[in-house]
Amino acid sequence: MLARATRAGDLAELDGAVADCFACPRLVAWREEVAAVRRAAFRDQEYWGRPVPGFGVPDARIAILGLAPAAHGGNRTGRIFTGDRSGDVLFAALHRAGLANQPTSVAADDCLALRHTRIAAAVRCAPPDNKPSPAERDTCAPWLHREIDLIRPTLRVVVTLGAFAWAAWWPLLRQVYGVRPPTPRPGFGHGAHWSGDEAVPQVLGCYHVSQQNTFTGRLTPTMLDEVFARARHLAGLDEDG
Ligand code: SF4
């Protein structure tokens, strides 16, 4: 699996290879069971039921890092944050920030396109209860590491959605950039900001766009707008448009 990830010469090759990964028995069983049973509202649809690749442009300056696909969202539609409430909130915010061409994300063929941005998950298969194990996170890490490696020439800022994605970022500094992660590891929080030397992307923390956060008002549209405005600024997009 590691070899397949590191061999991928571009994002299209990586996306094709990851969609064919069976390395985590528990997650493979879950993604396929969800796809077979389906939710009543989607009973007439064919679920993707496989690992969900990253989405966005190859020359991204901003990467958005999530936790894992949702069982009836990305695992159904085959595109990350697509077809669920979390995606509704995220893509509306990206559209307001000028980073997406439309405010909705409902299906893989809905003509959504991102600007300057790539979205990926730390774990590529939908986990039970949205909780991948640390071992599953580590098994899946080579896919994320290669993805970041491929967009490394342009990448300036990483927005991590939630503490899990924040934690998944730091090992990547050594694996992809060859630099020692900061010690102690910076703590996650909404609005947390870390910058190292110029060779590595700056990191922003943002509460996850889960319903748990957005329905309770813990994460508001205004808070998301502030994060993406800051990401745009740090990525140098305010100067370039
Ligand atoms: S979680 Fe990652 S490593 Fe595990 S089966 Fe899915 S794609 Fe493969």
C-alpha cells in the first residue's frame, strides 16, 4: 500500500489507486455494509462504498484536511464532503470565500469546482461512529502524505478541521518535508495558528464542520468566514486574486 501511494506520479493516479485500497479490514467491512444496507432516503441510489479520494486543484495553495468520509455522504457520492450537512456548511463557506464556484455539493457530477484549494481526509474510508482508530489513521497516512507531496510546490496553508486532522498533520512534516515536527506539539483549538520556516505550510485550526458543532452554534458561518479569510491572506491570495 505504501509503495502504491508513493509510486503515484500525479493526483489522478493517486486518486485511482486509493479508491482501490483494502488495507483496513474493519473499515472495508463497514464501508461495504453501509453501501449495501443504505439509508432509506437513498435506497434507490448506488453507493460508492470505497475509499474517497481528495478533491480540488493540483496547484492548490490551501489544503483543507478533514477526518474521514461520512457513511451516507462521501461514502455514498464518492466525493469528499459531498451529499451531507457537513459539506453544505463547508462549501457554502468556501463559495463565500471565493474558493468554490458554487455553494452546494450534492453529487460527484454537480459541476462543483474549487479554486486554489484541495480537500482531503486523514482517513479515506468511512469509519463506524466517525471514529477511526489510531492504527487505521497510521495505515492510511501514506495516501495523505503522497497527496501533500504532490501539491507541495504550491501549498502554503493547511486548514485542519477538528483535533483528529490537526494531529494527523504533524508526522507529515518529517515524512514529506524532512523537518522535525515542533515539540511540544502545538495544541488544537479554533483559530490556532502555527508557522514554521518558509519551506513548510502554515497550519490553521478550525472546529470541524460536523452537525454537532454547526447545529449547536459552536461553529458559526462567521467563524468559518474568518478562518478562510485568514487562510486566503496567509496563502497570498489577497494580493493575487
Ligand atoms: S482507510 Fe485508508 S488505508 Fe484503510 S482501507 Fe481505507 S483507504 Fe485504505
